[in-house]
Amino acid sequence: MINKVIGIWDEPVNSVNNFKNNIKHDNNTDINNNINSGNNTKAAFKPTLTTYIIDGKTGSKHSLLSGSGENVCKDGSKDAMIKRPAVLVLPGGGYAFTSPREAEPIALQFNEAGYHAFVLNYSVAPARHPQPLLDVSRAMCIIRENAEEWGIYPDKIAVCGFSAGGHLAACLGVHWDKQFLENVEGIEIGKNRPDALILCYPVITSGEYAHRGSFINLLGENPNSELLYEMSLEHHVSEKTPRAFIWHTFADAGVPVENSLLFAQALREKNIPFELHIYPEGVHGLSLAAEETSNGRPELVSPHVASWIRLCKEWLKLQFKM
């Protein structure tokens, strides 16, 4: 496996100049205020994309991005290439951090199923919206720009998000063509659109069933109603939203199950197929619901809920006709 860490921007995301240079024509006052509010950190955070590219007959571009001089093809040839679909993983953490439990273990599961995988360490508080959406858009563009060299089908790239990472995945699914993204260097609208959504106990709504902490971290303490509506994703599903695999637990006390139900209902209204699993028991943040992601906490292990990853792989195989 080729496991490297790639910086997705040329400048730290907390750089005021980077924002002003990249978002050249954005007139949204709230977005600009949020951008400015994220610049007061002692050390600038740099979002990174970690690759989990299955070793063997992939491509050679990866060595150029990673700084390695070695060719990733076992036979040294660019022509001998096995193309595979890919999954971009977005860990959760309430837009306060990104959880390791929902990062590499998930990527390795998709590797096991024959998918290239990537994990995005995206911007969190004090960075505000739209920075996480910029990060995931840029990551998708990087993957597609290097699809030929990395042996990836450019039309078979899913995004998989957990909790707040599920919000970010769904946000990309509904807002990938937002006008302000057109003015960001390194993002090309269309290249940033995922081909499938995998939403694991996702934060979706800013309404009655909201996970308030996530929205405070993403939008600030007192966002206006217009911005809250924009980030309440059940209102923005359209015919251009990808198909989705969604799972949640009925007993989730952190992010109410209504978040998944609202998104599924919105997909249904737009006639977009989805697969939805509601498990009766289980706390929030189960990840794989297995020992390997439990950190020794028995409440994070559920053999029944652990079936989600197998079901997800089956669903993804059907979507990508593999």
C-alpha cells in the first residue's frame, strides 16, 4: 500500500492572504466574517490528504506529489495499471477535531474490499464555514486530477463521513456547485462532486434535532438564520445530489436519528435512491462498532451494528457496478 500525506493547499488555511486570494468575488458577508474569525490561531493549520493506495499496478504520479522518487508500479510501467474505485473518508469530531477512530480503520476496510482510500484531515474550529467545504472540494479535485496515475475510476469516487464528517460529506453532496467555489484556485466545480455518499450517524439539520455544538464550531456562536438554513442540509437536496448509504442508531443521544431520517426523506422527495439502516441500540460514535475502534470502551462494540460496513461495501459494489 502507498501511504503518504499530501498538503492540499499551498498556504495554511488560516492565512488571511490565502483566503482573500482564493475567494476573489465572494460577497457573502457572513462567509467573509467566518473566514476572518478563523485566523487567530497561534500556529496555522494545514489540511492534509492521507493516501491508502493499494500497492501494485497503480500509477506513478503519486511519487511526484509525495516527494518520493520511487515508482509505485511493481513492474516500473505506467501502462500496467489496474483501475479501482475510491473512497474519501471524513472523520467526525463535531468540527472541533477529527477522530482517528473514524479515519485509518475505515480506509483499511475499503482497501480490503478493493478500493483505494483517502482520509482528509480537514479544517475545524476556529476555522469556520466555508473552509471545511473548500478542503473537501479540493481533496476531491486532487483525487480526480490524479485518477489516471493512481489507477482510479474518476466516475467511481465515494465520500464517507461520520457525525460532523457526515455533515461535511452531505454538504459536498448538496453544495458542490455553490457559486463561491468557482472562484477558488484549485477547485473545479464538477470535479469536486462525489459519485456516492456514505453517511454514518451524520449531523444534518440545524433545526429542532440539531447537534448544536457542531454548528457553533462550524458557524460561530450567533450565525444568522440564512446561514443556518444553508447548512441545514435536508433543505438543499436536489436532482444533482448523489445516491446515499445512510446508517444511524435509534438510541443515539448525541446526534438524534432524525438527522438521518430527514436527509433520507429529502432524497425520497427528489426520487434519489438510498439505502437506510436504523439500528435499535448503540451510542453515538461507534465507528466500525468493533474492538479495533473501541479504544477499550465496551459501549463502542456492537456485533449487530458492525454489520454496517459489510452492507455498505455491498451497496457500493452495486452503485459502481463492480
